[in-house]
Amino acid sequence: MPWHAALLPLAADTPDPAASVKEAHESVTNAASFIEENWAGWLYLGLKILLILVIAAAFRSLVRKSLTKLITRMNRGAEAVEGMALGGLLVNAERRRQRSEAIGSVLRSVASFLILGTAGLMVLGALGINLGPLLASAGVAGVAIGFGARNLVTDFLSGVFMILEDQYGVGDKIDAGVASGEVVEVGLRVTKLRGDNGEIWYVRNGEIKRIGNLSQGWATAGVAVQVKPSESLTRIREVVKHVAENMAKESPWDERLWGPVEVLGLDEVLLASMTVKVSARTMPGQQFAVERELRWRIKEAFDEAGIRIIGGQPAADGDEGEAPADPSASVAPPSALANPASPQSLATNPIPSPAVGSPRITK
């Protein structure tokens, strides 16, 4: 075979430079034409997405700053009121601060979720993505998460409504059913209480079915005094009124008493005693201190006036107006053994021994 015949296949496989240049030119031309035809749409889409993101970020920042200023203004108002006279009776700055911070946190989170979520859906819609299946799957996932974390959702929603309705706050004395004590911290999921013995109770908001707030509005201090039935009720009323007038003029009872001390009358009448009921409206949470001070002062005033405070049983010294002691109470009941002729006494006598020389019975 001649050498030029062996080179023919190699020549056939070698690409033509002119054809390669032509193909490259056509590819570049097609790409340029494609870009020229679609660059306006791409630019419009990019600017649209950028505008959506910028507007969402600016609106989110504006809303969060407005909420922060509103919360700061609420806290400043609470601090100003607390610095005034009797300000501590009207507002608790720590309670207002925690409540406003919790509400602000919830509002900021909800605002961010709504704004950013809406912006994300608008961006996906601008890209031409079908939102129907996405929204359907998100709804199914939300239902599944809701069923799986229903306790957490219940606690969160209960905490939100509790804070919005201001059912209780820091410093309040409450009875939550599962636990009772002073509110130390209020959260969206858990409320922290300090019990009477110093223990800390962590109560989930979803477990609280009813709340008894002992620190809202006003409280009532009630004192019951037991005296002898022979005492003059008019004199007792005068002494108690004198005690109440002096107590209302002294500090700090002039602030803790929110109404006059009233003698309600006889609460109970017995043969050996009668109970006089005294009541007063007080500052919330101060009723127990007022009751202790009122008992102290009434006892001292009754001692000076000669009015004796007694219990439910009569005294043993038999003073005037009290039932005398029963003399038969110390006498023992009659016994059958006191009569020597009674069958019981004869049965206790010893059996006499047999006489000497008496016949002995033998078999």
C-alpha cells in the first residue's frame, strides 16, 4: 500500500478549521440574540425582586422601631408614676415593664413573620413558581406540627391572652389552682411563682384553668373578737371606733387603710361568749398586716377599758357572767362494791379453809 493511501483515513477524521469557526460564530450569535431578546425581562425580574426585598426590609425595620418606641414610652410612663406619691399603689414598674416587653416581643415576631413571609411568597410568584402545592404542603405541615406540639401551642396562646388581658403580673399574689404564691416572672409559656415557704413554682400557662388574683382592686381585713355576753355592745363599738381613728392617723396605716374600720355587729352569740366582727377595706396584699395590727390595738384598748376577751369555753375562776363550776363533777359514780351485802362484795370475799378433824371423804 502506498504511503499516501494510509494517510487518507487520518485526513478524513481531522476537523475542518473553517467549520469549527463557523459553528462557534453561530453559537455566539445565538447566545447574543437570546440575551438581547431576554435581557429586558431579566432586568425587570431582578429589579422587581430587589424592590420587594428592599420594601419588606424597610417596612419590617419601621414596624419594629415603632413598637420599640411604644414600649419605651409605656415604661417611661410607669417609672414616672412610680416616682410620685402613692405611685407604688397605682402601678408596679417591673410588672409593667415585663408585660410591655412580652407584648412587644410577640408583636415584633408576628410582624416579622407576616412581612417576610409575604415577601418570600411574592418573590416565588415573580420567579414563576406555582404556589398552590407549596401552600398546600405548608398547611399540612402546620397541622401536623400543631397536633404534635399542641401543649406548646396551648401554653403559648394562653400566655399571649393572659398578658394582653392583664390577668396578673409581677408582684401579684395569685391562686392558680395547681400552685399559689407571689408572681416572680411572667413568660409566654411558663409563669414563675414563689410560694409561702420560699419555693419556686414553674407553672405552664396552658395548665392554668382559673386564677384568683389577691392583689387587684382592694382587699378586706376581717377581725373577729370574742367577749363575754354581759359586755355592753355600745361600749365595745365606741372602743373599736377610737382604735380605728387613731390607727387611720398613723403611718403607714393611713396609706394601707382604704376605708373606715367598721363594726359589722354580732357574728355569733353563745351562752358563754359572743363574737363581734370588725372589717376594713385595705390596700391589695396588705390585709393580713392590717388584721394583725388591728388585733393588737383592740386587745390593748379592751384591756384598758376592762373588756375581757375570752375563748369559746368559760374560764375556770367563775367570774361574773360566767357559769359556775359544777360541784358534782368531782364526785365519783356509785359502786356496787361499796355495799358489803351486795353479791359483788360477797363474791370478792376469800374462801374459808376447812376445819381440823372434819371427816375426810375416801373412796
